[in-house]
Amino acid sequence: MAKSTIVNFQLGKAGLTESFIDSLLKTFKNHELVKVSILKSCCRDRQEAKNLALEICQKLEKLENKRFTSRLVGYTMFIRKWRKKF
């Protein structure tokens, strides 16, 4: 049985950039779950972290035409790609 791996990313002081979104898209070609750690240099407000998670999912949905959901645990977000299209 193959062991499922979770790919880790860090969101730092540069914030949400196009290269970060591109890296996520490339990762979602082979994986369906990604873990993103939000560093203190990016944001210190929990509501802002929630907004970042929503913004990431919206951008990925727009580019990939599939559904993405996120879950925020502390300052770590888990983003999942669903198999079905819209």
C-alpha cells in the first residue's frame, strides 16, 4: 500500500504571490492535500489568515476549474483538491 504524503508550504512575508499559486497548482497535479504554514511575518490576525485561505481557494478554482476547500488549524491551513469539476 502506498503511503500518502502531505506536501508542506510556507507563506511568509512576501505574502500571496503568483509564483506561490503556480507552485500550488504544480503540486496539485500529483497530490490532493497540501499543508500551508502561515508564518508570523505574513499575518498575525486569525481573520486575516481565514481570508488568505479563501483567497487561495478562489484563485486555484479559477485556474484549475475544480473545487478546492481549506481548513484552518491554528496558523496552519490544509487545502484539499476535490476530484469532481464544478
